[in-house]
Amino acid sequence: MAKQSYPGPVDALAAYEAVVAGNPEVPRKGAKNPYTARNGNMFSFLTADGTMALRIPPDRHDEFAALYDTGPVEQYGATMRGYLSIPDELLRDTAALQPWFDATYDWIGTLPPKATRSGART
């Protein structure tokens, strides 16, 4: 169910949530700024303008960028390392996007967990 405090386009939020829901192991986090993370490592998010960013595995980064003619993600004036912008057409095509999302989830699970204050990470 959509979180009511997200300020962006409702259709983008619905598409993002559909992709996240496509992998039952991934909880959607963030009310105002939707994102996903595994072991404290964020791997996807939805911007306020409705753009999805996905942290593509390094060995598939160039393949994805060429296939979907997309590039890096900038937030607050900085390029986010490893993230690629998901074109609107692909965000709305959950069948095509799901394998990329799942591959990213699997790859992010190989990274060391990030330290936390509380010690709990999912």
C-alpha cells in the first residue's frame, strides 16, 4: 500500500512498489523517500520527481546502461556511485525490470553489512 507522505507522482510510486513487491524478501522502506536496502546497503530508491534509481551490479553496469540508454544518478549535486537511472518505460514494465531488481538484490547481499547503532539490519 502506498505511503501517503511521498510527494512525487502516484503512478511512479505504484510502479516502484510493484517492483519491490515482486521480490517478497525485500521490504520497502521510507515513507517520504521510498528505498530498499539489504544489510544496511541501500540498492534502490525513488526520487521526489518519480525517477527510480537502481544500484546495478558492477559486472552488469555497462550492459544495463547501453541496453536502456541511461546514465548515472545525481542527488544533491553528487553522482551516486553505481546507481543508474531507470527510464520511465522500464519502471512501468515490471516484468522487464524485475530480473534486474532481483539481480541487484542478490549482488547487494554479497557486500559486507553496514554498521548500525542498534545492530539490527535487514
